[in-house]
Amino acid sequence: MTEKQDLELQETARFHRRHNYLCIAALQIFALVGTALWFARPTADLLIKLQTTPNDNAHYELAKNVLLQALQTNYAGNWSKEYSEELQLGGTNLGMVNYTLHQFEKLGLQDTYIDSYTSYMSYPLENGLNLLKNGTVVFTPKLVEDILDEDPTSKHSVPAFLGFAGNGNVTAEYVYCNYGTHDDFKLLAELGVPLEGKIAVIRYGKIFRGLKVKFAQEHGMVGALLYTDVYDDGEVTEKNGYKAYPDGPARNPSAIQRGSSMFLSMTPGDPTTPGYAIKPGEIKKRVSPYDVIPRIPALPISYREVQPILAKLKGKGPKVDSWTGSVDGFDYSIGPSVDHTLNLYSKQEFNVTTINNIMGKIKGKDDSKFILIGNHHDSWTPSAGDPHSGSASMLEIIRAFGELSKTGWVPSVTIVFAGWDAEEYGLIGSTEFAEYYQAKLKKECIAYLNTDVAAVGPILNIQASPLLNDVLLTSAKELIYPNSTKTLYEHFISNKGHIGTLGSGSDYTVFLEHLGIPSVDVGFSTDPKKSPIYQYHSIYDSYHWMKEFGDPDFVFHNALSKYLSLVILHLVDEPILKLRTHDYATALSSYFHNLEIPSQWSIKKCHNPVKKLIKHIEDKLESLELNTLENDANLEKYSQMHENWDNLSYYQRIKLHFKTKAANTVLTYFERHLLDDEGLKGRKWFKHFAYASGRYTGYQGQELPGLAEAIEDHNQKDFEAKLVVFEKILGNLNNMRIR
Ligand SMILES: *[C@@H]1O[C@H](CO)[C@@H](O)[C@H](O)[C@H]1NC(C)=O
Ligand SMILES: *[C@@H]1O[C@H](CO)[C@@H](O)[C@H](O)[C@H]1NC(C)=O
Ligand SMILES: *[C@@H]1O[C@H](CO)[C@@H](O)[C@H](O)[C@H]1NC(C)=O
Ligand SMILES: *[C@@H]1O[C@H](CO)[C@@H](O)[C@H](O)[C@H]1NC(C)=O
Ligand SMILES: *[C@@H]1O[C@H](CO)[C@@H](O)[C@H](O)[C@H]1NC(C)=O
Ligand SMILES: *[C@@H]1O[C@H](CO)[C@@H](O)[C@H](O)[C@H]1NC(C)=O
Ligand SMILES: *[C@@H]1O[C@H](CO)[C@@H](O)[C@H](O)[C@H]1NC(C)=O
């Protein structure tokens, strides 16, 4: 948050405190001297409200029935097929951009347009890999997937490449680096394995792939080869008797996982415009991208083709018990490979390309506030799962709201829909949009709802800001889980059990972690014990796979559309915004109490600032728990009063009107107060005090990252500085009262 915006927020809070005093005073006058004074200056809004008699619960039920009725018909499979025919790398898929824009219009969105930015991108030109023995080539992987007759889109041959990997042609001995995590590299160094000048062979899993390449580069390695180990597929493998795709649910052994090699936990978005964005025609400076993308070349490879390479490490160098997997003929020795070398070649065109987001909206009664629903439209292959299960579900949601709008229904605030470009390269479309419009978003955006991989299996997964817990769980209670008698809520509780915290890896990142906008990411994922393997970022993430294995009747696509439709409806159809504060307080308390603060930092000493700060923070967390409990109780009370509007006196209605405005302002800006303008050490772009992409994980979130990282780094000074910030944030949150 800039100082100016911070001041604006404080100003807003002050305004509302002042405003409330004024209201109470005015209401007393009203009670004493009658109506004349008041009706001299009512807002139009108030007049309408006083005259109409909305029964909000009935209103919600009516709208809900229209939405669910529309979604009784399920076109998700039709959209899925349309979307997953063609190649569609970020910045290249103009036909699909047009198609989506057209559908947005046709299904009833207003003000549709294409929102473009220019971004640094990379596109594959050539690649190559050779295994050499004593200088002679003994094996040349093809680096392409098998074309399958059953799966028509597998004919699109997409090169094996990693977005933003460096250009280079390197020949060197290679080393097996397990998952390539920070800890794995630490252990390799401890074991004395020579890494400098070698090529890293790293299996997928645990962390974001770009960070694997980053850590390899930081250890002086000259290239990276990322492979898929079916060990990480769990139960559903050929070794356990399952047939491989297309004959069965196990992974096709030729599947290659493409993806971005950006260092996602540093800064997402265009790597040459951190924190800002450039629209076509604008002249702004670009910075060097190498803080966030690798210089070394890197390639992905299939399980089948890595086998002869890894087998040559057998018996060479040390072994770590927990580093084993399923590659035949490989004993998971680390190497180096000594008499064998790899020649790894990757060449891409790096250029500045126009990327295109598609936007559209349903205008609310109050068009100065909105909720945003987004999904990306680019992918590595013509992917039915990532993202087009999301694209299909989102068009279904738009279709349902289009039907609802035809009845004359208007949401209380605007609903904006977005199709983001270049998410796969590093969340580029959403990040550039949100950086460009950050002031507007911070002021007007109430919540961001993300779908991406919306349905590739039967298990509902939800990660969200705690402000949204209530609306997410309430909506889940209103739907039946497909083909069952239990509710979606019961399914969720008996499977995932709880709403997780957001890290990174999809388009919510900028909204939550840079701008402090309450966000959620939701989708149906696979059951690792029995679901068909989702062949992520491979050519087999196809319509055929989806139809045969992923979601054959598109029922989970449909369930997701119904679910998000109700979440949206709750957010835009109730007079009191359906955000609740108490879960945030308990979340912050538990994150804080889970920190493993070194005892020597907080021992009893006179004037030990850390000890004192911890005490203050604990007190403020306790107050926050009580205050937010009261906030939420008042919110329920006001919601009830709205439902009982008919029976309220004019005096009560006026009072409720102003209470509602004040409450909604508090709810809209509550999470903004968690922004820390300083950002995280070494990655200032991440400004949310409670949530960030883990610096060593990328995907997985880190709670209270500033504090947790200072502990990890044994840096008491940084820890103390972040405690000061936390105390201030808690002070501000304690002022966000709903009375
Ligand atoms: C949707 O797909 C189904 C099955 O392929 C087909 O029968 C139906 O006609 C399609 N509907 C539309 C509106 O395209
Ligand atoms: C997209 O639509 C516009 C306007 O209809 C047209 O000019 C353009 O050629 C289309 N582009 C593609 C790739 O279909
Ligand atoms: C490698 O090649 C060198 C010279 O070409 C030869 O002397 C040596 O025996 C070879 N080593 C192996 C293991 O084949
Ligand atoms: C890459 O390097 C190898 C080994 O030095 C060489 O044989 C090959 O021609 C190079 N490839 C390209 C495209 O430069
Ligand atoms: C960027 O490179 C790709 C791949 O070579 C090419 O198709 C595209 O036209 C280039 N874009 C620009 C703006 O030069
Ligand atoms: C749900 O039930 C329908 C009809 O009985 C069936 O066709 C479909 O395969 C079932 N879907 C799932 C996911 O079990
Ligand atoms: C208003 O009060 C009457 C009488 O007490 C009651 O029957 C009715 O249900 C109330 N209306 C609402 C909307 O609660």
C-alpha cells in the first residue's frame, strides 16, 4: 500500500467514525423534532429503500432457483470441446480470444472488451537432448509424446520446453537432485556432491518447477532436466496393474509436463515490469528479467525417456533413503554420472508480445463496487483440464447469470468476469491487469473468485481468505454433491475437511498478495488413491481424457458452476456483504502461535523489545478475537433486520440503512489493512502480511511470511521489525468495528 492509499484508508475509517456520530446525533434529532429536517436531504437510495419492502431471503431464493434451473442444462462438455481443439500458448491464441469475447456478449455480459498488455515472452524454436558415453552419443530422446489414435488432439505436437528457460547448449555430467527443493540442495552440498558445472536431473513434485531450476542455477549448475516419476502418482500406476492412458487410468509413459520456469515466489507477471504494466502503444522502461527467470537452459522429459539416462547413475555416488522412486534399473544413486554426459540444448525466441485478457460485466445497482471472477484461457497444450474445465464452468456461470438478468434481476454491486492470458508463463495477464488498475481495484473490488483447474476429479478443494469462509461453507450447504444424497458441504468436510490458505500458482496471487483483496481458488481435483491420473501440462490433458476419465458426464464441471454461482449470488444479492471477520482473527492467532520463536529472543530481560512486542501482539490478537466476534454477531443481527424490513419502523429503517453502509465499508476494506507497504525481504512485491507464496515452494503458501522467514534466517532484527508492523496492523484491524 502506498502512503497515500494508506492515508485514504485511514481517512475512510475516520470518515465512518465521524459519520456514525453524525448519524446518531441526527437520528436523535429525528426522534425529537420529527421528519421534516431529515427528508430535506435523503439520498435517492434511502428513499427507494424506505418505500420498497424487500424480503431478502425470498429474493435470494428466487434468484437461486433461476440460476440452478439454468444449470439443470449442462453445456460444460460443449464448451470444453470447443476450447480444447487448438494450440493456445499465451499471447498467441487470438481466435480463442475472439471466441470468448463473442460468448461473453452472447451470454449477456455488458461492456465486453479485450484488455491488452505487452509482455516479455518466450516461444520454443529448437530443443535437443543426447546421452553420451565417453563422448559418443548412445541415446537421443525424442522429446515428443506418442500420437494416439483414440485421442485426436494428441496429433498437435507441442515441443518439450519450459517457458522462460535460458537459451543454451551445454554438455556436462549430471546429478540426480531428487525434487530439487531448497533442502534437497542443502543435503547435496552436505554430502559433498559436486554440483558446479553439472546438469541437474530433477523430478517433478513438491515445489514449483521454476524454483527447482533457480536452486540448480544458484549452485552453479549449467542446465536442468525435469522429469516425471510415476512414483509420485501414488496408487494408480502400471506397476499396480492399471493400464496406461488411453487404455486405462494410469499415466501414459510418454507424457511430458511443460510449464513455466519463472521464479514464481520472487514476483509474478511480466518479468520485465515488476509492479507495473505496459499497454500497447505506451512507452515505459523495462528492467532485466534475470531476477525472476533463469539464465540456464532447462527441458522437461517423460518418465519413459528419462529411464536410460537415470539408469546410468546406478552405483555412482551416495544415496539417500528417502530419495527413491519408480524408475526401472535406477537405484537412485545421486551421481555424478562420471563416464556419461548429457548434451542439453534449448533455444527459444524471447520477444515482447501482446497478451489479451477478455473482460465483461453485469452492472450492479452500485457500479462503483464489484466482485471479480477470473480464469485463464492460455495453456501449454489444448488442455481440457487446465484451464478449460475452468473456462467451461465460467461460461456456464455467465450463462446462468444471463438467464437471471433476463428476469429483470440486477445485482447490488457489479459482477466482472475476466479471461486471463499468459497465466501459464507466470500469471501474466491477471498480474498486469491488477498492477495497471491497482488503485481502482483497491478501492472498488470486494472479492476475487478464481477457477483454473475447475474439474479433473471428484474432490472439492477450496483455498481462501478467511473473510470468505462463511459464504463458501454456507453455499456448499445449499447443494447436493453429484450422484449422492449428501450435501457438497458434507462431502467437503469428510474429504478435505477445511479451507486451505492460498499460496501461488494461479491468478488470485496478485489480488490477494499484492493488493489485499479477499480471494478464493476452488476446483474439483483428483483422489490420489483411486482417481485416473491427471496428465497435467501434457498433450493428454485433452477432451478425450476428460470424456473418458476426468469428468465423463461433466457433472463436476456443472457442480462447480452451481457452487460458484451461489457464492456469487450471496455476495451480490444481500444487503449486508457476506464477508465475516471472526475466522480471520482466529487464523491470525493460530498462525502467530504456530511460529517457533527461538526462546533466546524472548527471554525475560529488562527492555527486551521482542518480548514486549510479543506481549502487545498477544493482547491485540485477543481483542481482535472478541471484536470480530461482536462484528459478526452484529452482521447477523442486521441481516435478520433486513429480512424483517416490513416490520421495522421508519426510524429503524433509517438507522439500519446507515448501519449497513458502515458495515459494508468495514467489510470491503478489512483485508486491505493486512498490507505491509515494505513487502517481504528480497521480494517486495509480496505485500500481504498474512499470506505469500512460500519463497522455497512457490505453490504452497506461507503464513505470516515476514515473521516466519526472519525466524528461518535466524535474524532477530528483521523479526523485531516485522513484529512492529504486525502490532500496527492488529491495531488497525481492531478499529475495524461493526457496531
Ligand atoms: C452439446 O453437446 C451434446 C453432446 O455432444 C450435443 O448433443 C448437443 O447438441 C450440444 N449442444 C449444443 C447447444 O451445442
Ligand atoms: C478477431 O475478431 C476481429 C473483429 O471481428 C477480427 O478483425 C480479427 O481478425 C479476429 N481475429 C482472429 C484471429 O480471429
Ligand atoms: C574413453 O575414450 C578414451 C579415448 O577415446 C579411451 O582411452 C577410454 O578407454 C574410453 N573409456 C571408456 C570407459 O570407454
Ligand atoms: C550443441 O552442442 C553440441 C555439442 O557441442 C553440438 O554437437 C551441436 O551441434 C550443438 N547444437 C547446436 C544447435 O548448436
Ligand atoms: C514472438 O515470437 C514468436 C515465436 O517465434 C512469434 O510467433 C511472434 O510473432 C513473435 N512476436 C513478436 C511480437 O515479435
Ligand atoms: C452419475 O449418475 C449418472 C446416472 O446414473 C451416471 O450416468 C454417471 O456416470 C454418474 N456419475 C458419476 C460421477 O458417478
Ligand atoms: C411481521 O410481524 C408479523 C406480526 O408479528 C409477523 O406475522 C410477520 O411474519 C412479520 N414479518 C416478517 C417479515 O418477519
